[in-house]
Amino acid sequence: MRVFLNGQEMFFAEGGYEYIFMKPYTRHQHEVIKRENGELTIQVYDNGVQIRTLVTDNEVNTLINRDVAIDTVNNKIYILEEDSKVQKNQDGSIEVLNS
């Protein structure tokens, strides 16, 4: 299974990745559209973040309308804001420098 996030291929993680929002949200909407060739999930949050994920038999492709930082050690995807500062460590983990 190939996995893409914002156009970049990344490692498949059993159980998936957890989204960490740098700007908290209070409400969101979630819709799943099923077709014969796959499934499209659309998530819209009141903090302005939009996530679209297309799942087919051989790939998962996710688009997030923000810059992201991927923590491959803890299977987390940090959804960044303009003022977010993170540091990627040599082991693949992410350290948040401001919050």
C-alpha cells in the first residue's frame, strides 16, 4: 500500500497516524463519499483546516491545506500554522518549539 501526504510519499503505518492540530478546533464536519473505485473522506474544521483523503485498493492519498511535520517515531502528523516552529530530530521524531 502506498501512502501520500500533500503529494509526498510516506511510510505506511499500521493503525494510521494521529493528527496534532497546532491551532485547536471546537467543531468539525466529516463526510464519506463511497464510489466503486474508492472512498473519499472530507473533514472540515472550524480552525480553517481541511483534510481530504482518497483511499483506493492500492494507495491512500491525503491533502491537508496546511504545512505539516511528520513524526515517524510516534506516528503523528503535526498540522502547522504560519507561526508554528518545529524541529525534526535525527530519529524521525518532532519537537514543538512553540505552542
